[in-house]
Amino acid sequence: MNVLVVGGNGFIGSHLVDRLCADGLDVVVLDKDDRRYDRCPAPVRMIRGDMRDPTLVKNALHRIEIVFHLAWSTIHEVANQAPAADVQANLMPSIQLLDACCRAGVQRVVYLSSGGTVYGVQRRLPIPETRAQQPITAYGVTKLAVEKYLEMYRQLYGLEYVALRPSTPYGPRQNPLARQGAVAVFLYRVGHGLPVSIWGDGSTTRDFFFISDLVDALVSSVTSRLAQRVINIGGGEEVSLRTLVRLVEATVGRQAQVEFAPPRPFDAPRVLLDIRRAQRALNWRPAVPMAQGLQVTWEWMQQHHKVGAR
């Protein structure tokens, strides 16, 4: 099977590419950046460039059967500051990619949406896929818009798709210097003895889950026969940021210095996704306990970021 991974050099994409190669698939990667960590498997055909380049996308899709669309160039707060730029950078190229997939005869698109943002603020947990989507960030709006275009392309042109809505994945290769990805950032800062900043009082919750579990769901989405095409992927457990700090302290063996800042209006106070549809449709459930996932991530970080316990 010939597979294209758009955004295959990032945190999620690199783990997916490694798995696909291990499974014996023929993999093409289209990414504007090089891999940050670890070498790309030798069989991969690497295409360096931007998915906004139609000629590049056309060439990348030659003989491709499955497309994983993981590329996204803005985070929540940046998208909110410039929503029109977010549309130009992410929504427009995604639509152009779907056009190109139809012309190339692609069998299925597996799209990585966002379970943490498309639902907005929800009072009742866990959140099923059928709950009304009310995103409060430009990032969530454009992520959801691509889902709607995917359904339109399926109805009009027969392009099959799966849209996964992950909550908060973490693991090795996640950038600890970024402004998102609490697990990686907390591990790095506690490991270096640096203060950890928390927006709000620490009661904000997410259902964190390990990167290999997300890769399992992505791979299962290739061949599964699906009655529903939009599927939540999450950890199945609500963890507050205060609890995450305690777990990180136990993993690193160092006490955290926590600084609290005013809450941000675009952060949903609680996220816990209902993952029963994934269990039925993909035969999937999270397999890596959080204590184990944190330990594996910490060991990787010690090797790549020169941090250590004392």
C-alpha cells in the first residue's frame, strides 16, 4: 500500500511514519521542515516543501492510495490573533489537498482534527462526537471546517475519509520549548529547575494519552469499515494541571516551582472525550498508563535535552 503523510516530520507524524514503515507500507512524506529528532527510516521518500504548492502536492500524490493529513501551521493563540491568516495557512491548503486527492484517485484521507477545541466549553462530560460543536478558538473553527469539507467531498465525489478528534497526546519528540504540550513543557522545566507557568488556578483538565496510542488509532483508520467517520481519541481519564504537576514531580524526582497566571479566555476549562465510538469502530482503547508514558517521555528527554534528576 502506498501512503502519503502530510506533516510526517512533526511530533505525531514522525511516530506514524516509523510505524507505517515497520508495517511494510511504502511511505512518502511531504513536510516543509526536516525531522527534529531521530533519523527517518531509509525506505521513506522525502519531499521537502509546503503543501500550499499545488505542483508539489500533485507529484507527492502519484500512485498514493491513503493520505494522512497531519500538517497544521498555527497554534490556538496565534490563530486567534490573525484568523484570516489562519484560514490562508491551514484551511485553504487543506481544501486544495482534497481537490488534489480527488484528481489523483486517493482511496481514503485520514485527517487529524482536534477533540480539545472543536467542542468548545462543555458542561457535561465525557463529550461524545454527537455533542454540538461550539469552538471558541480560530484553530478549532478551521479544524472543524476541514471536517465539513471532507464530508462534502465524500458526498459529491466519493472521497472516503476518517476524521480523528484527539484530546491531548504526549510523548517523545514533542517540543518542550513550545507554548503548548503541557507534559513535555512541564517535564523539561521541572527537570531544569525552571518555574512552571499555569494559566488559571490549575483546575483545568485534559485527558492526556501517549503518542503510541494515537498512532494505533491512525493506523486502524486505514482499513476499518466505518459507520461513523468522526471519532474521538483520548485518554479516558480527566487529569487536572495540578495533578499533572504532581505526576511530573514523581517522575523527575524534583519539586516543581509553580507560577499561576490569569486564565486565558480560549482555554476550555475541562476536556474529557467519550471514546466508546473508537472502541467500537477501531477496536481501539488507550493502552499506555500515564505513569508509564511519563517515564518513557522523561527518559527520552534526558537523552535529547540534557536534563536530569537530582
